[in-house]
Amino acid sequence: MIEAFDGETRWLSNFAPCNVVLDGRVYPSTENGYQAAKTTDLGEREQFQSITPGKAKKAGKAVTLRPDWNEVKLLVMEDLNRQKYALCDYREKLLATGDMDIQEGNHWGDTFWGVCNGVGENHLGKIIMRLRAEIKLAT
């Protein structure tokens, strides 16, 4: 089982570098694209194209949140990760995990996307495992 996205599995993190596209704009990581997607204000989105994923995560807390965010955030995350794992290096690494459970374990209390202290819904891990299954079927 992969219990966290650090060390040798850091590439699973949304902070890992990879260009993703959201509404025609390129972002340097899935984290940047995800945080940009929180708003429909194109001016606010622009900042996410050129900052680090850590800064993007922080800046995403201050954007004008789109009214349908809770309805679309899982779809946005899946789309951005689908783009990431379409890239050869990440696709091959993901396939190399075989059938291991993938858990986004964390210590910062994120129980929606991951698991903290044994508690969490692990939506990010579930999305990544679903994408891995899709890739396996396609190959």
C-alpha cells in the first residue's frame, strides 16, 4: 500500500511538476490548475500560471469561489489528474504500482482528499486508482 505521497512516491502529489490545461490556459501542476478552477474570474486565475504549487494552495483560499465548486471539484480533480497520468513518465510510474492501494496520507487534517490519523475519504487516492484501472484497460 502507498500510504503517503512523499519520498519515492512524491510524484503522486498534486505538487509534482506537469503541465495541465484548464479552459485553454496552461498550469505547471495539477495543484495550480485545481486552485485556479475554484474561481471563474480569469484575472484571479492568471496568478496560478506562474507560482509554485505551495503558493497556489495558499492563494486558492483567497479567490472568489465559484458557486458550483462543491458540485464540480471532484470532476475538476479527475480531469487534471487524467491529463497528468497521460504523460508517459507518470503513466509508467502509475502502472508500476500494480494493484496497490493508494492513499493520500497527510498530517495537515485533509480528510476529504486524503487520510489523516486513519480517518478520511481519500478521494484523491480513489481518483488515481480509478485512472490507473482505465489506463490498464486501454493498454
